[in-house]
Amino acid sequence: MRHRFLQCLTVCLMLFAAVPSPASAAGYTQTHYPIVLVHGLFGFDRVGPVDYFYGIAPALRSGGADVYVTSVSAANSTEVRGEQLLLQVKQILAATGAAKVNLIGHSHGAPTSRYVASVRPDLIASVTSVGGVNQGSRVADVLIGAVPDVTYGVANAVSGLISFLSGSPTLPQNARAAAVSLSTAGTAAFNARHPEGVPTTACGEGAYQVNGVYYFSWSGAKPLTNVLDASDPVLGLTALAFNGAKNDGLVSSCSSHLGRVLRDDYALNHLDEVNQLIGITNLFETNPVTLYRQQANRLQGLGL
């Protein structure tokens, strides 16, 4: 009798061990809701063989995530870009049958994502800001005061070319509107209309969750990171606009804060944050692709 009981107990334990737990059943980056990547100023989804989020979408998909890369105006106001993103979010939800999406926005993509979460929180599970312009950029402040109107015309032409090459030739471009949106004053006005997740104290954290939407942020703080990266000298120059304040070359660390601040001082610059240029980043810092994978896993842990 005792021998039979031990046999039954052994079989039960083996069967129990064979059943995967919910955590082990999912891949490392397999979130409940699709992940939607949103590019920044002068950004794109893909131009030829180069993705804006270089190598990031495939890395997320390899771990089980359902990932979509959107394309909004390369240069325009936050609200215009936000309405474009909202339309694409609705299309993604219709195609997938999902109830919500997780937005991850870089640079101007962060306030663009925040706009959608503010006007349609029922469609958004989370917003993750990566090097986001959430309190304005001093670089934009300098440009508004120093750049002649003809330069905006050139910027519009460049933005139009970027959108054409990425397969979105009809998107409207307005570089001046983009600069105003990214300025300190323009961002303050935007934040007054869409305050969700924005810190209420200097360089602090914002609400972690508002209207059912979770808010996160992380950013770099080292303009010069790799001598082989052709963009480093440019970012080293623009970093001078911050008068010594910690920044990634285009956005100050404090300005990048939104919701739960995961970290604001990675040894990465503004382009490193999306694994550019073409994967040439700081060899002595966590690979940015890994940071996106970690965030996907964090969202998974929250059931998002």
C-alpha cells in the first residue's frame, strides 16, 4: 500500500513539473498587448535597409513580442503627429483584435505617444519615453531664436524626402511647428493640456499610472560615446546648449523624466538610445537593444 502511494505521488509530481508556469510559458519579451514604436524628429520607420529603431523590433519579436513600427510626419507639431499615430493605433488594434497597445516613443515620439494616451487612454496600456522631450529642449529654444525662415523651408524639404523614402510621401511637414512643440515654452503649453505622467517637481518623477495607463521613462546622459560614430561630434556641439546640465546631446536628463524614471544617466547619447548610427554605440554601456528587451519584460510582468 505504501509503495503504491509513493508511486502515485511520484507520478503527480512529475506531471506538475511538466506543466509550464505562466511566466515560463511566455517568451522574455512577450507582452499581453502589442508594442508600438514611435520615432522622433526627422525620423522614419525604415529607409532602405536601415530601421530608425535599429535592430530593436526584430530583437523584441525574437522573444515573443508582437511589434509594430509606425510612421508619422518627420517634422510637425506634437498634436499633428499624435493624430497620425492615433489613426495607426486604431488600425493596429483592428488588425490584431487587441484591446490596447504599449507605446514606446523616442525623442519627439514620447510626447506624440503621450498625446494619444491623453485623448484615448482606453486604447493605451503604457507609454515608455526614451530620451523624450517631456519638458522641452534647450536646443530647440536656441534654434527658434537663431534660425532664419529659409532654414525651415530646407528642413521641410528634408523631412519630405525622409517620408518619401520611407514610403509615406503624403505626410505633411512643418519644421517650424516641430521646433515650437519641442521648445521649453511649447512643451509647457502641451503639458498643461496633457499633464499625464509629467513630474510636478523639478527633475522628479510623475504619476506611475493615470487613467489606467502606465508611464515609464529612461534616457542617456553622455553626448560623446564612440569615436567611430559620425554623429558624435554633432551631438557634442549641441550639448553645449545645456550649460553643463546632464544631457544626451539633445535632451536634458531632467526633461526626459516621465512617470516612473527607470534611469536617466545611461552612458548613451540621443541616437544611441535607438541603437544608431547602425549599431555603433558605447561599447562600455548596456546595449540599447537590451534596454528595450528589459522594458518589454517589465511590461510583461505587469500583465501589459
